[in-house]
Amino acid sequence: MQFTSSVTQKGQATIPAPIRKKLGIKPNTKIVFELKSDNEASIKPVTDFFSLKGSVKSDKPFDIDAMEKAVTDAIINKYVKKSS
């Protein structure tokens, strides 16, 4: 099924309602545009990290301090590699 939309002077286009409904795109939903080829692209809604809460079960307790340390270490390592 194809739908047509016009691009405004500001570069905005309305996503047709059937596409928004099918993809679950609601107001303020962020979307990702992916270039497939020279003249083709796709759109996907961005999955909100917080909407995934509870979707993964684990027997291990969550350790926020360990998570923050791992993220900090990863960021430091990334910038150390870039500056080397």
C-alpha cells in the first residue's frame, strides 16, 4: 500500500494515519530515518528505553553502582582510544 505526503518549506511531512497506526507512532514519538539506497528510505519508531522496563527477567539483583561504573569506564576507554 502506498501513501503520498508533501514536504513543507521547513522540510516537514505528515506521516499518513494508516502508517502511524500500523507502526504505533503517537504524538511526540521519535522516529528513525534509514537510507536504504540512493532514492529509498525507511522509518521506524524509536523504542523508548523506559518502555522496556520489566521485559527482561533476571534472578540477579540490579546494581546501579556497578552499572554506572561500567558506563563510566566505557566512556573513558572510548575517549582514551580516540586521543591515542
